[in-house]
Amino acid sequence: AQKITQTQPGMFVQEKEAVTLDCTYDTSDPSYGLFWYKQPSSGEMIFLIYQGSYDQQNATEGRYSLNFQKARKSANLVISASQLGDSAMYFCAPPDSGYSTLTFGKGTMLLVSP
Amino acid sequence: DAGVTQSPTHLIKTRGQHVTLRCSPISGHKSVSWYQQVLGQGPQFIFQYYEKEERGRGNFPDRFSARQFPNYSSELNVNALLLGDSALYLCASSPYSGFNEQFFGPGTRLTVL
């Protein structure tokens, strides 16, 4: 079974600042990639960004980017220019190679203040 | 296009009862997965169905069962409810089985009293 570690239970950032959310994972599968999802208080999981393990460059998607360090098995999410609407839970989730599903970490709660 | 829909939105049951949760995937998506998310934790995988066949099962007791219909919608059934079954139940769909983005519905919040 994969082990996902998100060491920051909560993070606080001011509007317009950048923030980095940490994620490390333990897998023996060389083809692993990793998804990041956002979960606002409404409960719905929203896809943010995906990093494939064989991608040559770090993934970027608008204000979201990944700091992917394959050897360390870490894929930290960087949110630039935080907005109030970014306040939510953030989960990293590598796919499970056996079942094509996702294994989620415990998440990090991000609070953006004005 | 409509996203993943789930019904009901909220549900309150008592211990020992049975519950059925429903999910309609995005049109054209053939894979449906179910997750349980208890308060303070990340979602935990329960089942995956693809083309009406069970493709994966998480570490949940036999009280949990599911099925997928010819139109790719799905039901999750839980028998003999326990207090610990109180959680947000999320359904996710994807176009096919394999490593790809999963699209989540809004969830069904189940409270067991």
C-alpha cells in the first residue's frame, strides 16, 4: 500500500502571497504520477494539477505549479498570488496502479486572509 | 455538460438500517469509483466499477456493496449501519480505467445516529 505524507495540517497565508504545500509519498511503482485536489467546505473534490513521473518538466496550471523531486518522491504544490477563494483543504493523491484509483493523504488546510 | 451527480445530498439513518447512495457519471464516462471520507481524513477508496464490472475493492467490510448499471450510473449500498459509517461519500467518474483524472461529485453526507 502506498503511504502519502502531508506534514502540514494547516497553513496560513495572506492574500497575494505564494504558498507551498508539501507532499511526499512512498511507492515502488516506477510509473507513479501524482494528482493534487482541492476540497472547499462544500465537499466536492476539484482537480488542480497532475504530474507524471516521466515528465521532464514540473507541471504548471495557471497559478498552480508543482515542485517535483522524483528522487525524494516529493511533489509540493505551489500556489502563487493566493486568493481568498483558495481557502480549502488540499490533498495530494498518487494513483493506485492496481485499481486505477487514488490514494489520498490526510490533507492540508489552507486559510487565506485579506 | 453536467458533472457527476449524487443523490441524496444529505441522509440521516439510525444504527442497523440500510442505505443506498446513487451516482450518475459524466456522460461518456464508463468508470465509477466510490470513496468514504470521515471527518478530518482524506477520502478512502471503497470500490471501482468499469463497464459494469468490479475492478477494485478497498479495505471495507462486506456490509458495503455496489453495482453499476448499463447506463454507467452506480449505487453504493451499506447494510447494518454503524455509527462509524457516518461520513461524506464521494463518487468519481473517469472516461476509462487507468491512470487518469477522476471527476468528483458533490458527495452524500451520511449521518448515522
